[in-house]
Amino acid sequence: MLAENFHERNSMSDKYFIDTNILVYSFDAQSRLKQKRAQEIIDEALSDHKGIISYQVIQEFLNVATRKFLTPLSVTDCRRYLEQVLYPLWDVYPSIDLYQQALTIQAESGFSFYDSLIIAGALEGGCKIIYSEDLKHDQVFSGLRMRNPFL
């Protein structure tokens, strides 16, 4: 059950990172509770300007949306979503420093490279929280807390 209120889990002053799976669930009509929670997080991020994503999240989302959705999004719909949602949240861009940090995180933590890249992006973006279904809930790495908003 999704008992916690988003505001109760996120300090109003903390920046937070939104993983790809949150964006994907916002389109999942077969899982209404997850869809609603995901939409709340995205709406809040667009209004409070504290939620961010990286280029990696954009790439992963567009790939899933055009190839793996039950009804894939059209190119026109993807462009609209890119302009209205993804671009306004985009705060982390690829760089050699980002890749170096991801490799260090992978070596220190045992996370996969792609999870390490998400963590590196969140750290580079100055986030205190990552919202993701894929990482261990309440685990802390370098001051960054992993939160599964669907628990």
C-alpha cells in the first residue's frame, strides 16, 4: 500500500532524482496505484523544481516508451513529453567526470554500472534522495538515500 504522503517523505528543501521507472509507471494504467504515485512525483518535480533527471533517464524512457509500452508512444507524443516533462527536469549531462564517478561508485559499492551512473547523476545534481523501484529502499550511499515510493 502507498501509505506515505510524498511531502512527508521529501523535505521541502531537498533536491531529488527521479529514476526511469517512475516515469514509466506514470503511463502504466494496469498498475493504477503506482501510476498515481508516479504522476504525483513528476507533477511535484515540475512545480517545485527540486526533482531532476539525467540524460540517461531520458534515453531509457524514450526507448521504453517507443518499444515496450503496451501501446507505444508515437514520435509526436514522445516529442511532446520530451518538451513538456523531460526537458524541464533534465539537469545532469554526460561528462568524463560523471563516467569516472560512476566507475568509482561501481567499484566501491558493487552496484551495476547503470545504477552507478544514476547514483553519480543524482550526486552531481546535488540530490539527497533517489526515487527508484530498482534500488534498495532506505539504503544510503555518500549521503544519498534510495527511496522506493511504491512501498
